[in-house]
Amino acid sequence: MSRQNVPDRVVHAKGIGAFGVFEATDDISDVCKAKVFKVGQKTRVLARFSLGPDSSGPVDTIHEARGFAVKMYTDEGIWDLVTTSSPVFFIRNPILFPELARALKRNPQTNMKDPNIIMINSDRGVPDSFRFINGYGAHTFKMINNKNEYVWVKFHFRCDQCIRSGGTRKVKLMPGEHPTLSEADLSEAIAAKNYPSWTLYIQVMTDEQAKLCPFNAFDMTKIFSHKLYPLRKVGKLILNENPTNYASQIEQAAFTPANLPPGIDVSPDQILRMRISAYIDAQQRRLGPNSRLIPVNNPETNHNFRKVHPDSLNNEQAVAKHNAHAGPGNMPFEDDFYQPRNFYRHVLDSQGRAHLINNIARSLSQCTDKNVIQRTLNLLSNVDIDFGRALTTKVNG
């Protein structure tokens, strides 16, 4: 009995999964030779949706980072794309990753969610369910075409159901009424044949553009401008099959950025490089040294797989291969606030800005450390002075 279930994931422990199909609809052969993108090609897919760093026990209707990992069983091996509901990440330096994971977890003294640490505060932090979130690859990847020419890309899964938030009311009411609302909604929608779907897009940046970019193109804390690097449609992901055995099909599923088919490769993104080794180590500890032989992780057990490409099974060597391509370094006076400033001023509407301020103020009101409160107010004032003033007034209210 003690070995009946596999251990929880260190992060993203609470989640749900479903199977489906990805169909390539638009030609991108000029930038990528991967067969999964051949127009008309249909590929079996497993997607696992999850909350962020907390354990598998809490409700799924709280302010929390979310995302989903997609495993495509392509004709050239498995391709894993790990996404989050935010287009940017919290850090750019991989040495800070363990500290970030600890900071996002519960207070070690009280074992409760701690506003002294962090909270995902905009309305997007509480979507109506997993069906209503976007999935951003966030990392910059390398794409190679049949001429061995390469470009840098970011992946975007855009929700066809449109982003929909439960907002503050859901945070207050739903945990007691339905603690697994997001999980149940996804499963019930698929069972009712109301299949959720996402459209896959890429943003393309040439190597010359990366060298001239005003910020490090391989910095996970930055986005590519949609005006300069417009979204380019690739295909459609549809989830149409619930799992029949959660333990073997979802909990034993292992996703890693090392699983890449020919035509998609790693970049000088330091967080991506770190994750390639960290994910494999975590999976071996959680599932054992033969984690890749478990049916849900084994390309040979999937019906549309014909041959294994070596690079799709083990891409650790790709990290060393790309060490020679240092890429643009961190800019000495890089502005870390202009992109969140644009989000606050131009992406959020007046109601969204008001909700953001109220959510942060509610979190800070529970904070017992006055230094943390003041540092937070000072930091957010750098995003927008009116934002900082409104938040300060609300907190000191």
C-alpha cells in the first residue's frame, strides 16, 4: 500500500489531464522542418493542467499561477511543451530557481499560504476553469528548416473559448462550494462533447533581430512585441478524451523540455537549459530510472509513432552544443519595468486595474512585516506612479 501511488510532484502537484489531437493547419515549413507541422498532419496529444507550486491538496479556485504541459506523440518522437498562463517568468537567473520554488510554497512556520511571500493578483489569477487560460511557452526556442537555416521563436496556445475569469467573488465563495471546480469543469465539458480547443501560434525572430534587440531575446522575463513579431498561426489543439486511469495516464506522465523533435531545438535561454537537466532528475526521483519506459511517456506505445529520433529522447547534449552560441547578454541598464507598465496601462482596463489594486491591497493587509509592505509599494511605484499611489492609499486606507 505504501508504494501504490507515485510521490507528488515538487511543483505543479495539483492537476488534471486529458487526451486529444493537434492538427497542423498553416504552413511554417520556411522556418521549421518538424513533421508535426506538416499541413494536415494530426498528432495524438496529452495535456496536463495544473496549479503552481502548492501541493495536491488545496482548492483550485485560489489566486495562483497556472499552466498546462502538452505532450505530442509525433512521428519523430515525443515533443513536450511546458506552458504557463503568464507569458513571462519570475526570474532570469537559473541559480534563483530553488529559492523561487521555496518562496512560492507555504510558510514553513505556519504551513499556510503566506501574503508575506507572493500572490497572483490580477483577475487572470483566478480563471473560471482550466478551459479558459492561455498557455505561453515563455522560453525562446530555436527552429530549423530543411535548409538548416534557423530562427528564434516563442510558442503561444491561445484559448479559443476566450480568457474568462471568476474574479474576486469566485475567490471568496467557490473554495467552500466546489473546491475542485476547475478540474470538474474540464472533465465534464469533454464528457459532454463540448471539446475545448486552443490555437497554436509562434512569434518569429531572426538571429540578426535578436542581436539588435534592446533586451536579451533569451530572457524569460521579457515578451516579444506582437507589433514587431506578429503571431503566426500554426495549428489547432482539441481535447476530446478524458483519461480512463488517472494514476497511470496522468500522475505517471513526465514532461521535460528535453523532448524535442528534429526542427525544434534549445536556445541560449539559461532557464531552459537548467530545466532540461532539472526535470529529468526530478522525474527519475519521482518515477524511477525507467520513467521513459512507462507507457504514457514511451513513444513506442503510441499508435502513430514509427521511428525514434535520438534527439527526441535525450537532448541534454544539445545544451553543450549551444554553449558556443552565447547570444546577447543581459543589457547593463535594462529596464525591468516597461513591459509590466505596458500591461498595467494598456492591457488592463479600468476595472482590471481596480481589481489588481484591491487584490494586492488585500494581500498586503495580512502581511505582518512592515518592511515587506513598504518594499512592495516602492517596487510597484516603479511600474506606474499612479498605480503606486493608488495602492499606497488603499493599503494605508
